[in-house]
Amino acid sequence: RLPVPKLEDTIRRYLNAQKPLLNDDQFRKTEELAHQFEKGIGRELHEQLVAQDNQNKHTSYITGPWFDMYLKAREPVVLNFNAFMSFNPDPKSEYNDQLIRATNMTVSAIRFMKTFRAGYLEPEVFHLSPEKSDTQIFKNIIRFVPSSVSWFGAYMVNAYPLDMSQYFRLFNSTRLPKLNRDELYTDEKAKHLLVLRNGNFYVFDVIDRDGNMLKPSEIQAHLKYILSDNSPAPAFPLGYLSSENRDTWALLRKNLLDSGNEEALQKVDSALFCLSLDDFSVKDFVHLSHTMLHGDGANRWYDKSFNLIITKDGTAGVNFEHSWGDGVAVLRFQNEVFKDSTKAPAVSPQSQPASVDSSQAVQKLDFKLNDALKAGITKAKQKFDATVESLSLNLIQFNEGGKELLKQKKVSPDAVAQLAFQMAFLRQYNQTVPTYESCSTAAFKHGRTE
């Protein structure tokens, strides 16, 4: 469990950090204030924190406040919370065809899910000395050590097992908008995939009644059917609602449920994940960033634990909702899916989709919309377009050296990045501002990135 640091240790560390930044008078004043805090309100706050920790022995003292911080926030998740990470192209260029890549990545994602749920996914370990700990010999030894002390054995060789409690929310999960505080919903029994194309919603089962994955050739056939469907884009695309202010969206969702859309919404919420198939190719890295970070608003369901996005030229990325978990889990999932889909692809350019009747297997979801819902979607689209319009993105690729060069020079790559942000802000606005830097407590029970 994450220990509560001693108050005097925190004060000491705080003063050590201030010392290089202040002159003698300023430092004396800061020291005085810090010690007043330590004896007064700081002491009271510390006692409250310890009491809260004692009441939450089953978890971490940051868990409750951390979930509240996300789930009580009323701002739209788009640009404020949802993050994206993109994949490299498949090294074999002919595998970057949209249908082939979508099939292979979907199959690899389901393989990951089944491996995780069966308890066979290799534990997440942070190796500081991989030559000692990331070896078969060490793994064989640690396997026979009782789990109550195995972490101690790992610490001895500078290996840190990380908390994996977030992983179960990767699949079949959605953030549901509720007034004042959202809810996380997971239904591990659901067997279907949600596919978005051209703002239309489709679902089909990818797991059979025995719990086995459908044949890749069948998944390919169903995706091919969706890609060849010529249905026009809906006049009122539902996807925009998931980009709204959370209270506004909660009220509109209640209206949706009251208007007879309960079954369709249940299909959306419980789906394994959302596969978004975009009908355009990516021009450059700036276009890629816009596509994966927000897209057009119609072809995403931002409340799903993640959207796997694949464009017409096979460019792929993941846009993920942030309240359920952090980058550690998503990055692990992405790395495994990339490795599996490129090293052991389920289908090839020569593969033929199965001859199955996809028109029976694939269900296109229809939503009943009254005037209030149509007005809500229109307003959500206007807000979304204005927000996206206000976002400016640019990049340069710096080829003169990266983290390896900095490590060679014994400089922290992270510190350089942090200082770069500060320098950029200073040049732009002629002042410095407080910043925070996230740190991971994933080496502790229910740890997050905070």
C-alpha cells in the first residue's frame, strides 16, 4: 500500500526544493511559514489524511479523491481529458490496408482480452536493472516464492511489480454521464464489438456462446460488409453527444432512454470496445494528431474506455477515456496489439473473408430522436466544432538527438522536456507559471498516475 509520508519529511523536501530558487530573506520567510504550517493546520490535515488512510485499508488513500476528480468534472472529455496514442504503420506495407489492419488489430485486441481474463497475461514489471530481473532464470525462481513476499524478492534486484487493477476496465466499459458525478460501467458478459463508420453505429458478436473468438475470416467478412455499406451519414450523428458538458449530456441521455433507445444504448455501453473506421487518409503528423485526439465528432464514442481508430490508409491510433485508468495500461495494450498484429497477423492480403451472411450477423443501430434530442445534437456539434477550431497544433521533428544523447551527457531527458515547456511559455507570455508534473504510484496497490 502507498504509505502516507511523514509531515516533517514533506516540509524538509519542500524547503530543499525552494532553497536554490530564493535569496536568503525569501528563504527565511518561507522556512518560517513552512514551520508554522507544520505546527498548525498542516498537523490537522495530516491527522485527517492518516485517519482516511486507516479507513481505506483495502485500497489507497488517493483512490476515492482521484476517481472523484475525474468523474465529478463537468467539462467535456474531448480535449480536456481523453488522450490519444498512435501506432506505427505495419512494417509490411501491404498489411496497412484498412480492412486487413482493422481485422488484425481487432483479433489481437480480443486475444489480449482473453489472455488477461484467463489470468495468463504476463505481470507488468518495471525493470530498473533488466539484465538481472528481466531474465528467464529470475522469472523461474520468483514463480515459486509465495506472493506475500515475492515483491520483496523483486525489489532486491530493482524490479517493481506494478498494479494492474485498472486492466479489467479496458474492455466492455463506458463512462456513463450522470448529474454531478459520472459512473463507470462494465459488463464482462457482452460478446459484441461496436463499429462506427460515417457516423453510423454497427454491432456484431466477436465471441461465440462458448466464449471462443469468431474465426478471423468471419470478423473480416463483417467488417468488409460495414465498409461497403453505402448508408448516408445520419442527419443527427449521436457521437457528438459524448463530447458535451457532462450534465448537459446526462439530461440528453435520460431523454434518449425515455424515447425508447435503451436497448441500442445498452449495446453501445457494453460493447468490447469501439472500432472507428474513418473514410479518409492521413496527410501528415499534424493531421494524424487532430484525427486521433478528436476526429470529426460524429465517428467516435468518447465515453468508451477506448476507441481503436483506423483510417482509410490503415493509419491506426487509440483515443481513450481517462477516468478508468492511465497510460500504463493503455500503452501495454497497444504494444501487445502492435506486436501480435504484425508478428502473428490473423489475416493476410491473400486471405478471403468467410462466406457468411453478414447482413444477418451485423446489426445497424437505429436511434429514435425527438425534437429536443435533435436540437441537443445540433448544439453539441456547434460547440464541438468551435472547440476544435480553437485548437492549434504544430510539430517539428528534431533529429539532432533525443533521450539517449541526453542520458549520455548525464542530463535527465524529462527535466529537459519540463524546462522546454517553461521556456516556451516564458518566450510566448513573458512570465513563468506553476506547472505540475505527473508521477506514477503504480508500484503500490491501486496506484495511479497523479
